[in-house]
Amino acid sequence: MKSFYAAAIFGLAVFANPAFAQSSEMPTEEEASAKYAAQDWQGTVDAYSALLESDSDNAAYHYYLARGQHELGQYDEAEKNYQIAMEEGFASPASAQYHLARLYMSAGKQKKALAMLEMLAQTGGIPGGLVSNTTEFAPLADDEKFLAVIAALTPCTDTEYRHFDFWLGEWDVTSAGSSSSATNKITSEHGGCVVLEQYDAGGFTGMSINFYDSNTKHWRQTWMSSAGAALYLKGGLDENGAMVMSDKGLVESDTINRITWSANEDGSVRQHWETSTDDGTSWNTVFDGLYTKKAEE
């Protein structure tokens, strides 16, 4: 859809940029993008204004023009171009909504800013942490609507994402029937979306990322060690509250790997790794480890 504003802005752009209007050499997208990446805001405005002369419905051009105008304090022009970008189907509407909300705050239009942020909460795609730490939104810090937006934009807060929290900590790991030990550091990363494992047994090390996949409703683990063998697992909590993951159906192999993590009453954790070569009829133990919290130094 071609907006009424587009034609009007073109005329202003050409009038304001006679060099582009009179030159037969228009800037390339690469040149315009380089201006934006360098935060050359006047150059950004000039370049994207010129590009829009030959492609007036280009949503991305309107967005980047708006970004330049916004940073130059040309709020009315920027607002119009943000709106056109969204009307024309800009590929990242959340970005346009986020920056337009910033603009409204800078222009003293707090109600419009909140309305745009509520739209952003429905669109998603911008982390709540980024929004809450944006300088322009500081006056909204205690506003109930703003706090609701932050909550909506903060992922990994549902109960399922906390199912593996019992494994978090710094642990001494001892294998059953062995005096040898290792250490394992399990941390919550990326806003609680990832459980990161860092295992160290001296000459053998490894790490895994573990996360709840909201699309499949399963927990997943990807493990790699210094031995060079990868492991991909999928699963979730069983009826006893233990985390059970296996690679059955995930890889083409005659061997199934299954690992069970169980929280003990004394605060320790048992990790039991088993394999089966008869499709789960019988299982053999590969590793049976006890995790005890490392003493605080």
C-alpha cells in the first residue's frame, strides 16, 4: 500500500537534497547501509531519501530514513516514516515499534509511547531487558502498564523453564565405585533460557547447553567433550521429578543413550547414564555419578 505520506516526504527529500535530485548517480543500498552502520545520521537521511525516489514503497528504506531522522531530532518526519515502514510491511515491525516508542518519549508523548509499547508486547521480538534499560523509558519504570510490557517481553519465565534448576551450582562429581572425581559448574544463562554445563575431569572436559523448547514442549541437551563425540538428547521430568533425556529417534544408531538426573533429599544430585542396544529392553550403565555441592572457599 502506497501511503499518502510517502509522496509528500519524497518532495521534501528531493527539495532538501538537491545534489541527489540533480545527480544521475543514486547511492547504492550498500552505500546507504554503510552510512547507517557508521551512525552517520545525516548521511543516512540523505542516502535513503534518494533511494526512495525510485522505490517509494520500500518499507526498509522508510525505516532507515526514520532512524536517521529520529537521531537527528526530526521527530515529526521520523514518526511518519516509522508508520509508513510498518504500513508497508517492514520485516521487523518490533524494531519500528520499539524506536517509535522511544521517539514518543523524547517528544513528551508518554501515552502514545505506552500504547506503542503495548503493541510491541503483542508483537514480541525485543527483549524485555533491553526495553527496561532504555534511557528514554526511565520515567515509566514504576508504571503498571510498562511493567506488564516488560513481563510480556521477558521469555523463559514459565514453570517449565525452571524444571532443571535443581542441577544449578558448582559440584564435585564422584563416579560410583571410583575414587576419581571431577568438577561440574552448572549455571543459568541468557535470562534463564539456558542451563550451561562445564565439566572438568582433568584430562577430559566437556560442556552442554540445556534448554526447554517451547515449540516441542521438551527439554533438550547438546553435549560436546574433548573426546570429540557429540550427544543430542530430548526429554523432560518424569513422574518422580527426575529429568530424563535420551537420543532415541534423534540419531541413526543401534545404541540409545538415556541420562537421568535425580535430586536427592540431602541436596546432592545423581546423574545416571545408560545405553541400550535392544531398543530399550535392557540397559547398561555407562556413568553413575554423585554431585555434591563444592564447599565455599
